Amino acid sequence: MICKYFLLYLFFTSSGLTCSTNSQLTAKKVKQKDSDFEGYIILDVKTFTNVDSNGTPQESIRRHDSILLSAHRKMYIKNNCLIDIVGNINLNDGVYIKTDTLSYDFYDLLKQKYVLFEKLSTDAKIIKRGSMAEGGSFSNSPQFDPTKDIVDSTWKLTDTTINGKRHGVINFILTDITDSLDREFAKRSKYWVDHETKNFPIQLSFMLSKKVNGSFVYKMQNPFPDGKTVMITSFDFQPAKLPDTLTRIFERWTRIARE
């Protein structure tokens, strides 16, 4: 029963998190209200081949094997909308060659709509558009949530302090789990929440966020079906005043998404 809770690979591939790309846009850090998030979200995904007896990762996947099982890229957020630059990794005999940009994906997180554009410009051609609930990418629909089958009695939240901020770590209770494989899955599964950031428009689990008073579920560790390999996915939000050129793109693309 526990095994199906943590098939993160399915979530990983259906949520637009599998490719890496970078942008040279820069901005100054700014203070802002929690209800008006603006800045960068650093998406980071790492895969580990070994964990200790407590489920803590010990060894990351190395060499070319890590390319398809990792990601590190910058996304942009403003006024409940998100821009994600999607790329395709090119390999030759398992060796990384380059990453080609496939599209510039715009998400209206409030209306749960998406539009894919061919370039990062106010006059960009539309490649595709639709509802986020149809494809799952960053969707808040319960059907795509990685914790949708988790019963409340099987997890516990422990509060802690990280870099001076109130955080929580969600672990899974092993008491009633008799199957050895299920116990290993549960032991290797964790979620982290930021209690000071409330109602963030993008979450790694919207369902868990609602259960912890709207706190930001920003990091998760889940095992692969082999019960040994684990993947850690995190969102690092960095408040910033975005450049005027990017702000104009957000304004234009928001109108297009809501037409």
C-alpha cells in the first residue's frame, strides 16, 4: 500500500520538472508581501543511489547517468503567474552535448491555464495552450498530487529551525507497517515545509500544504520503485524585482492566457 504513495518518478515526469536550462536575466532582491510573490524559483532535483538507516541520502548519482535524473534551473514568478523555460537534453552515447530550448511555458497559477510560447518576447508565437488540470504540470488538481493516497494517520510533522526560519519536516510513521519493502519506502520519504511562507501559488504538494495551514511545501524526498534510489526535489523561492522587459512579458502573456 505504501509503495504507490511514493512513485515520484511519475510525478517527476508529468510535472514539467525533467529538463535543465538557465537564463542570464538578473534582478535586485526586494521585500514584498506574501500575497504578491515576485522573483525567482530555483528548481533543483538530485538523485541518490544510497541512503543510511535513517533514510538520509549518502551518495548521489554521478557521471552521465545523473544528467537525465537531475535538474537545476531558474523559473520566474509574478502576480500568481510562472514562466518556465523548457529544454531538451541532447546526448551522444550517453555523453552530454547540449540543451536545446523547446518552449517558454507560461502558467496562470490562479486560473490554472497554460500557454507555451516559441520565444521569450511579447510578440511570441503560441505553440500550445490549455488547462493545467489536463497535463498535470504544476497543477493543483488532487489527481496529480504525489500525496493524494496518503492517510493522515501515517505521517507526522516535526517543527525545526533552518537558517533562522520556522520549518517543518514530515516523516512517515512505521508502527503499523509490517511489510519490509513498505517500511523502506516510508523511511525514505520526507517532505519539508516553510511555516513562514503562506499560500505560495506553486507547491510540491498542495494537499499537504492545506493540511499544514497553508505553509509552503518546498522540498520532498521520495524513493524510486526499487526502494533504494531516492530523488530530492526542491523549490527555492528568491524574492526579487524582475527586469522591466520580463515584467512586460508577464503582463502580455497574462492577457493572452485569460482571453
